[in-house]
Amino acid sequence: MSEIMWPAGFVPGFTDNYCSNEVIVEGLTTEEIWPFLNTPDLWPTYYSNSANTRFYDEKGPQLENNVRFYFETFGFPVEAKCVEHVAPVKGQAWAGEGETRLDVHHAWLIEDLSGNRVRILTQETQNGNPAKELATAKPNPMINGHQDWLDGLVSAAKKAKK
């Protein structure tokens, strides 16, 4: 299976906080999942912790390399930049966003698997004192929030397929 390519300073195991969520689902493809992840305006339609998405510099509505965008999650403002973006090629897609104010790197990997299955992996690393606190929180809000995002993403793609 493929893995996420991390920028310097954000490699899991060397950061203050890290979470990883993954689903493998039958009956969906990378191409069916990608539009729901690549279009931030769709996030609030299937993920309740996302709101008020917008792009800067007359970009959008899809993510692309070096595009700056804004959204809110858990009520907090997030100024983000898509630092790496690979649309589906040979059954695999990749997107990574860096949030410099929060010292966060949130990455997604989507790949088609044998048996008509798709793998969706999302991982996030964080640095700083708030990240240290999150790392010990029980239940872990990042793990739970990202699982809700994955579940909503899969549900939205399945609903669109019908």
C-alpha cells in the first residue's frame, strides 16, 4: 500500500501529536471519493465539524497546489494552504494541507485496491503546546473527528452513486 509523504518537521513520531484514521470500503473508487474531498464547499454537507469554507486569490472551488483556503472546524478558524495535490492517477490520489498558524499538516491518501475496494487514509501531525494537550485527551477529539469525516465522506460518495 502507498504511504503519505511528510514534509520536514511533520513526520509522525517526531511531532507533539499524531492521529491516523483509515477505512477500506467495497464498491467505491478513488474517482468517486475524490470530488467530495477535493471540493471544500462540499465538506459541510457530509461532515458536521466543517463550516464556512472559502478560497483566496480568486481560486477554487477545487483544491490545487499552493491554493490558500479557509474553513472552520470545531468552531475554530483554520487558515490553510494545499501544499501538495495529486489528482487521481492510476487509482491513487493525494492531498496535503499545511496550516502554518496552527503548526499542523493534515494529509489524505486514497487508493483503489483489488476486489473493487478503495482505501481512504487520513493522518494529521501537530506541533506546539495545544498539540501536546490533545495528544493525551481521552477520548481523542482528533481521532473521533477524523473518523466522522471519513464516515461522512464514504456515505456521501455512496449516496451520489445511487
